[in-house]
Amino acid sequence: MGIVLRDGKIVTDTVCYQADIRIQGEIIAAVGSQVAQAGDTVLSAEGCYIFPGGIDAHTHFDLPVGAMSTADDFASGTKAAILGGTTTIIDYATQFKGETLKQGLENWHQRAGGKCYADYGFHMAITDWNDNVSREIPWLSREAGVSSVKLYMAYKNVMQVDDSALFQVLERSRECSILTCVHCENGDIVDNLIRKFRQQGKTTPAYHPLSRPPRVEQEAVNRLMVLSETADAPVLVVHLSCREALETVAKAKDRGVQVFAETCPQYLVLDDSMYQDTSFSCAKYVISPPLRGKENQEYLWNGLKAGILDTVATDHCSFNFHGQKEVGRGDFSKIPNGAPGVEHRLGLLYTYGVKAGKISLTQFVDKVATQPAKLFGIFPKKGTIAPGSDADLVIWDEQRQSTIGAATHAHKVDYSPYEGMKQQGQAIHVFLRGQHVVKNGKVCTDNPKGQYLFRKPFQNPKEKTK
Ligand code: URP
Ligand code: ZN
Ligand code: ZN
Ligand code: ZN
């Protein structure tokens, strides 16, 4: 016996058409008309869109930062994810100083195992590069199912790696079909600007964006392009935030550099006017890169449309304002960086992208599901609606309206950066591998059935399968 979703408007990265979907077990068994069989349960999706389950390829759940940990762990984070139509997350497992990659990854399996309401995979963030770690790289993709690593060009003395490490990781990753994701900000300049502001007594959170101006991001992106070109290795610029960085990526793509880029809802719908508040409350927006001038948003939307930006992920990294962000009262550089968002990625992109005419419905699906699935080695299991794919499906009622706020969101954090913003459309039903996990807009399971995703080696989506 199966489940039939009847009369929905199915949207993939290329087409939108009306059809029925038959789910059998965990898989999409058929898409078309008259697919129902005797004994099937039928759910009407009339008037609604059906999207492939969203894939948020950039989260930080249960991340230790200094003496604290992010407010959301894998349980609350993935619950919020499914509520918003995201059925897969890829979190940044982190190798801290002195650890092997194996230890770092094992720690993340322990944090996530048995707690996830969405399927999950890991990238491996490398913060301590050495010969032993280099020898672990083949193991990562072949035996651990991790086909992407992350390096930070910022966060000096904590996560930042130098160009030598970057270059070596790129060479090693190319050999092992791994995609290198990079946080692009020149951490040395940022470090100097922070020290200068501190010496001048400029310690409020309003100085956070001034310590990380767009050219600091642009310089790092440009350097990464040169490193990628020289090593002939694919790279993905994470959380790209500004025009300068976008144009640098566009030029590199033009000359054949294997570069992919991700942006985030916060850079598309919020801007640096949030830092005008001279009180400490703008600590809520202390994220890196920081929010940019509003004029950048048009460039980012156009970049999505033109395919310069390949994916939209949230960089969900939540800290409570009270008790966590507050440790940076008196010194903005001590405010833990990051903000929540995993629940609202589809809603924000649909409302301010699709409904506002900035991107099409098929582009929307491409950025939130199909491209991340392809780049991170889980396509066509995830990221599309086709027979044989996992039945990760979102029934999207475009008539529903809601207002985002901390009082109602599922994130386990005491504020929302999107407080008061309207959303058009809502995930009213969500299926994860055929299990009905969100019913009438509410999570309907207490059983975290998310599975670990052993991802395939990186394959450039623009090249034909060899
Ligand atoms: O401010 C941010 N983005 N915090 C999360 C860690 C990172 O840089 O991705
Ligand atoms: Zn980052
Ligand atoms: Zn991040
Ligand atoms: Zn407080």
C-alpha cells in the first residue's frame, strides 16, 4: 500500500506540471496520472505546489564556540528544518586543533546520531592541517561518506588556515574528488581592524561590520580563485554576501575556474541598516560576513538568476541574545558569530524571490534542492521528484501567510533576525523518505528518523557523467 499525492503542481529544477505522485515505502514509485493502486491512501494536493524536500547544505548545530554551544542542537535544528520544508541538512563537522579528522567526525556523529528529524550529512571543517591529516583525506570520501571539506580564511588563531594549507588541501581534495568549501574573508585584515577599533574604545556591535568590509571578502575570494586555478581544484565560496565578491566569482567562472557559490537568505533580505541601532541589540546581527548595504541585494538576486550563485543555504548558527550574544557587551569581537534561519529558507526565498519576480519557481527549486544535491553527491536520491528518488516531498500551500517571530518559531533561540517579516506560502505537508513528518503545518512525529547520508564523491554538475 502506498500514498498518493493527488493533483499537485509538481516543480523540479526544469519544469512545473500537474500530476499525481505515488509513494511506496521510502521511494517515489510513480509520477503521472492514474498512479493510484487499490488500498493506497490519497492526499489531495490540489492548488498546491509540490517541491522536492529542501536541502540546507550549511548548518552549524550543536557547535561548541569557546565555552558555549549553539542554541540549537540537532534535534531542535532539524525539527525546525522539516517544518520549513527542508528534509536534508549538511552540517559542518569540525576538526578542532590537535584532533584527527576521524575524531572530529566521530564527535559529530555522536552529536547528531538518533536526534535528527531530517536526513543529514557532514562536511569536514579542517582547522589543523598537517601531514597526518593529509593522509586521512582519502578515507574521508571513500569510507566516511564525506565528499566536501571546509576551510576558513578568517577567525585568526581559531579556525583560520594559511594559503599554504589551503593550497595543499585543494591539491589533496582534487585527487580524492572532494569539493573544498571556503569561508572567504581576509582574517588578518579583520584581526587588525578589530584591534584598532578596540584601542580606540569602539567596542559596540556596530563596529562588527566595519571590521569586515566587502573588500575583505573580495580579496579572499580573489585569492581563492587563484589558488583553485593553480591547483586545478573545485571550490565553493560559502555565504557570499556582496557585489564585489559576486563579480570576482563571475569573472573566475568566465575564465573556467571550477568555482561554485552559495548565498544565504540573510544577505538577500536583510541589510546593514540593522547595525544603525547604537544599542547592544544589533548583536543579534553579528554574523560573518556581516549584513551589507541594501544595494547589494539586487546583485545577489541577479546572481542567482544568472547562475553565478549556485545554491542558497542558511548558515544557521544560533546563539541566544540573552546569556550568549551578551558575553560581547563591552567588546563586539567577543560576540559569538551567527544567527538562526534553517526554518525560514524556503519561505523567505519563495516570498522575496519567487513572489517578488526575482527568480522563477524552477530556479527556486534548483537553488534550495537540486543544485545542493548535485554538488554534494546526493543526487538523484535527493533534490528531485522522479521515480526511484527518495520520497522527500513538500506540499506547499501558496495561499498561507505567516509572520516570522521568536514567539512562534521552532528554533530554540530567543530571537529571530527576521522578526515581523511576512511570509507567503507554507509547507503544509512534508514527507521524509515517505514518512509524513509535517501534517497541516505541524511536526507530527516525536521520532527522529533522520538517517546519515553517505555522500558520493564530488562530480562537477556541469560535466557529463564519465
Ligand atoms: O557568523 C557566522 N557565519 N557564523 C557561523 C560560522 C561561519 O562562519 O560559517
Ligand atoms: Zn563561514
Ligand atoms: Zn557557517
Ligand atoms: Zn540578558
